[in-house]
Amino acid sequence: TQLLEQSPQFLSIQEGENLTVYCNSSSVFSSLQWYRQEPGEGPVLLVTVVTGGEVKKLKRLTFQFGDARKDSSLHITAAQPGDTGLYLCAGEGNTPLVFGKGTRLSVIA
Amino acid sequence: GAVVSQHPSRVICKSGTSVKIECRSLDFQATTMFWYRQFPKQSLMLMATSNEGSKATYEQGVEKDKFLINHASLTLSTLTVTSAHPEDSSFYICSARVGGRGQPQHFGDGTRLSIL
């Protein structure tokens, strides 16, 4: 079974601060996805990374896929209250999409 | 594009009732649909994978006789929670995918099931 460890589980920061969320596994994934989920809604895809070492940027969000395709990170620059939510990483390999436990981010104005 | 609609969005019913949840791909034909369950403050756990016209593949620990999945067309899959009990209360989310692995999954907005 492929498992994804996500850290930190909870994060509360002030507006304007930077943060990084990590997603780690001992397994290799063919692709890794990051989602954001609002309460009472389904997850919304932010990005998919497929190549080892790949870096993708989405405005203030930077996503990186590890060289060995076992880990990934999400970095948010100058966080805003609107970034508050649950961030989930999910990996796909020889099994269907496996989700990490999520990072609940709270950005305080 | 790639909209997945889930219905109902919320269900409250008595213990022992069977509840059906629908998952529709509105503007595309989904080769595969997935059903997830999410307990409060936890992540999504895959329950089963279904391909149109064939039996669903259930994850370990998920009772196939308890959670009946029907995937009769390329745009509709249903999950029926039979004889639901309070411990079945959860947030159920479906997703749909065109093509095989590596293709993106599109998620519905979930169904909040509360069993009294």
C-alpha cells in the first residue's frame, strides 16, 4: 500500500508570512497532485506534477516534485486570509489516487 | 468543463434506512468513477473504483454488500448505503475520470450523510 505522509497537520500563521507544506512517501509516484478543499465541498485540483524535480508556480503558490518522485512540497508566499483551507496532496502510482491526511491552514489577518 | 454533480448534497435519515447517492459527469463521459469517504477532520479514503458496465472494485475493509455501487452508464454512478447506521455518517465524495491512470480526476461537491 502506498502511503503519503503530510506535514504539518495544522498551521496557523499571520497574513504576509510564508509557509511550506510537505508530502512524503517511501513509494514512487507517477504523478502527484495538490488539492484544496473548503468545508462541505469536494477537493479542487490546484496542480499536477509528473516529472522528478518539476517545479510549477500558480501565482503565490509554488509546487515541487522531488527528484525521486517520492515527495513534494507546496510553498505559499505572503499568505492571505483567502488561502485558509485544507490542502491535500494525492499520489498516483500502481494504485488509484492515494490522499495524504491534509494540512489545515489558517491565515489570520 | 469537466463538471461532476453529486446529489443529494445532504441527507438526514433514521437508522436502518437505505440511502442512494448519485454521481453524474455533466459534460463528459467518465471511463471510471471513484467513491471516497471522509470523516470529520480526516482525509479522503477511497472506498471503491467502478468502471461502466462492470463490477466495482472495493478497497480492503469496505463491505461490498453494505455499499452497493452501480455504474450503469458513462455519466452516472450510484452509491447505495444499505441499512445505514450512525457509524455510516460521513461525507461521501465521488470523482470521475476520462481515460486511464495519469488522467485527472474531477470531484463532486460531496454528500453529507447523517444517520440518526
